[in-house]
Amino acid sequence: MFVDKGRSLKALALLSLGLKRDDGSDVFNPSVLPWSAATRKTAIKMTAGELREEVLRRSVAAGNKKHPRPSQWTVTTSINWLNENPIKNAEEVAFIMSAVSRRIEIAQRSLLEPAVVPGSTALSRGDGGPGGSWMGKYPYLRLIHAVIDDNDIKAAYLSRLNLPSGRMAIEQRNTPAALASNVWQMVATKWNDPLFLPVTSVKPNTHSDFARPIPLSFDTVSMLQPATMEKVEEKWNSMNLALKRGIQRWERSGQGDGGF
């Protein structure tokens, strides 16, 4: 479900409903991180349809013999049911809590990152500063090529969702050895490598912005913040989510110029 929903903050919020922290507080609390870091309130606002869908999904996953019929339930009724019937599988709870912790780390890091004002000069990494925020097409094109140009990274990316079984395996994913083989750490290392010199390929009938090969040497991004495991995963997921939303809008619009 989390992957199907684009690993969105809202999907994580739905899965977190009913879960408690060790101190008894709710895992999902809109006033604290990572939820409070949402740029728009609608990013975590759950609709009646989404809540009803999660009610049924959770009931089926729990193996209940008799499932609720939430087709006419209100938002409040659905939330109350989900809070009273939290996810209990230990491995799934560990996965959710790990995802929440990672989102908190990313949110905390982003709060410390300086905003780049258009027209201003970004700090250079050579000056010891954190660098400017990723802006423009170059850091994102370099990110895409960091994934697709290296066979080892490509293989790690294709198998990234093959999560290890068992709670111990989940906890050991933060060991130095596991982090070094993490696909996003591999991508970040490739992105930061000055010897990585990708060039975009040209395909016919594409947008004029891509009509010519685009060199993506390290010099094009040297003034920006370096890539980290968390940053590249966040940027990649954001790009995928934006792409899926664009496709959905295009399909709903009648596909424009005769479907071409």
C-alpha cells in the first residue's frame, strides 16, 4: 500500500493511525514532525474514500472473518475505527516506525538548510558551507543518470523493495555495511563523484529543452548541496509522484491531441 501510494506522507499517516509511541502519544500528530513539515495541509488531509479504503485493507490484512462495511462511513467514523484497530504485525509496525523516523530526520535536516533566494549566489562547498538548494534541471538529471548509468546501482534499485524478513533484519538495516549497500547511498556517492560525467541522450520528438545532449559534469552542481542517502531518496520519490500525478491528469483530460 505504501509503495502503491508513492511512499507519500499521507500514506504513512494512514498506516500510522492507531499506533502509539513508547510514551503513549499518537504516532500521527499533525502538530509534530514529520507531519508538521508538510508544505500544504492537503498533503496529509485524509479523504473519506482513502480512510474507508484503509479500513477494508486493514481488516482484510488482519484476517478478520467479518469485515466492516464503511461505504457510508464519515471521516470521523473511519478514523475512530482505525484508531481502535491499529496495525499489530510486529514487522509491519517496525517498518512504519522506521519510515516515520526517516521522515523526521529529513524534515529536521530541511529545516536547517538555508533557502536560496533567486538571483543570489549559492555557497560553495569549497568554502565549507552547506551549498545551495537543488534548483533547475541539472541536479535532477544528474540524479536520474546516477541511477540508470551504473549497472550495480540499477540492479540495487530494481531490488530495493525486496525487504528483509524478520524484525532483526529490519533493525540491522542501519548497520554500516547495510547502509553502504543501500541503493540510495550508492546513488548519493555516484552523484557526488567528480569523475562521474554523464551526458543526456537525444530522442526525436521530445521537448525543445532536450533537443541537444546536456553535459552533466560535476561542475554543473558543485555549488549545490551534496547528495545524501536521504536527500536522493526524497528527491527521487518526489519526481515519481509528480510524474504519476501528471499522467493521471493527462488521462482524465482526454489525452489532449488525439492521444499523441
